Amino acid sequence: MENATSQRIAEALHYLQAKVPPKLQQPIIGIICGSGLNGLAEAVLPEPRFETLYTDIPHFPPSTVQGHAGKLLFGVFEPDALPVVLMVGRIHFYEGHSIQSITFPVRLMKRLGVDTIIVTNAAGGLNEDYAVGDLMVLNDHINLAGLAGIHPLRGPNADDFGVRFPALSDAYDLDLRRLVHHLWKELDRDAGSTRRLREGTYAFVGGPSYETRAECRILRRLGADVVGMSTVPEIIAARHCNMRVLAISLVTNNALLEAGPRGDDVQIQGSSRQDLTKAIQEGRANHDEVI
Ligand code: 6GU
């Protein structure tokens, strides 16, 4: 299994080395764009720039969300800046991929030369002080599935990437967190936005259903500030191979009141967050009522 993984990554790397223009071939920073946060790709300059679909990369797990294939984007944010690689369209465990296969893109990035990974996501707010639109820098996580054995590093250890028993108590790089707070203060002075920068704990759940109110209460009591269906598997893979990690959640909704993200990219079939919000507004759903 271990060799098979290394072999598959080597084949994917070989493909990229043949396709990506030489000056973009060794990105130092890798970015995984969260759901609804792919807009960052537009900040990559038109030149030099290269993109390739996941479906074109040998062994790359195909992304099935939102009906279009994801892509790897190579480029720069400023002329002569360090090259970056972006995953535009992430791969989620709930799509049916094994939790181990989520490590593939991260390990491929490592082989490309990435030493720092930035991961973003949309998450539901559990902390009662958080408002929709706030950003939260992760300083810790709760890997519920992982504690129960559904873990990206389960199986023979990939020794060529990292150790059997990696520590995660220092997973979220302190200097990078400090840098974000510092930059936020500078930006905020200019923007005067009401959006706040938080720092806290992300609970990873498997999805795809959103949490019930009772589940939200459990997660909050366990110390989670937000809840989401991504990020933690990638971060574990990244720390295993000793990358520096920065992760940021966008609070898209209050998990307890209105489970689910922005209605526009949710296929409305059963009861969606929009239905629920409407029901609350019309007084048809009283969460505290017991009958
Ligand atoms: Cl409320 N829960 C989960 N698990 N993921 C989310 C979310 C909620 N809102 C956005 N993503």
C-alpha cells in the first residue's frame, strides 16, 4: 500500500513535470480553496500561469462536487513573486473517497516542493460570539472521525513522507497565525469592516448531512468553535510530511440555528437551510419548543 501510494504520486509528479512551465514547477506555497472560496484563483496573474484538471493528472482523486472537475492552478500573485499552487475545488471525504485518498494532493504538493500549506473552508459557527462572515484562524482541531479510527494515516506508514506517530499538538504554525493577525489589523484599519478575525477550534465531521441541534450542543461542549466537513484530513497529511500549516474558516452560518451554507450552491431537495431560515422567520419552527 505504501509503495503503491509513492508510486502513484511519482506518476502524477512525472505528468506535472512534463506539463508545468519550468518557472512555475517548484511552488513553495500550496493553497487549498474551500467551498465557495475558489475566487482566490482570480487573484493569480494571467502570466505566468498554468492549470490542469484533476481528471488529467494520473491517480488524482476526481472532485465530484458542484458538477465540475477541480483543477490545479500554478502561478504567482505578484510579478516575480514566489510561485504558488492552488487546488481549486477540493476533495471531500463525504463524496465517497477513502479518508486516506485525501492525502494524495497534499503529498503531491510536497513532492512539488511545497513547504507551507494554506487551507480555507466554509464552516458553521458554534461559538455564540461568532457572526456570519467572521473569519477564524484555526489554532486546534477535533478530529471526531479520527479518534474513532477513520484516519488519513491509518494503514502502513508512508515512511518516505513522515513518522508513524506524528504529533499534532503544534499543528497550526504560531508565526503564520501571528502574521495573519498582524495583516488583519493593517487591512481592517483601511476597510473598517464589521467582520471579525477569530481564533479557535474546528471540529471535523464526516457529513454530508448537517448536524442536528443536539450534535451542535455536543460539539460546542467539547470545545469546538466551528464545525465543517473538510480541512482536518489535509492538515494531518501536511503535518505528517512536516509542512507548515495555516488554516482559516469562513463562518457561513450559525450551525445551531440554520445548519448549512449559502443556499445558492445547495441542491434543495429535502429541507435545506433556506427552508429552515424561512420557517424560523415565519414562526413555524421554534427550536426551543417541546411538544
Ligand atoms: Cl453547519 N456543518 C458542517 N458540518 N459543515 C458546514 C456547515 C455546518 N456550514 C458550512 N459548512
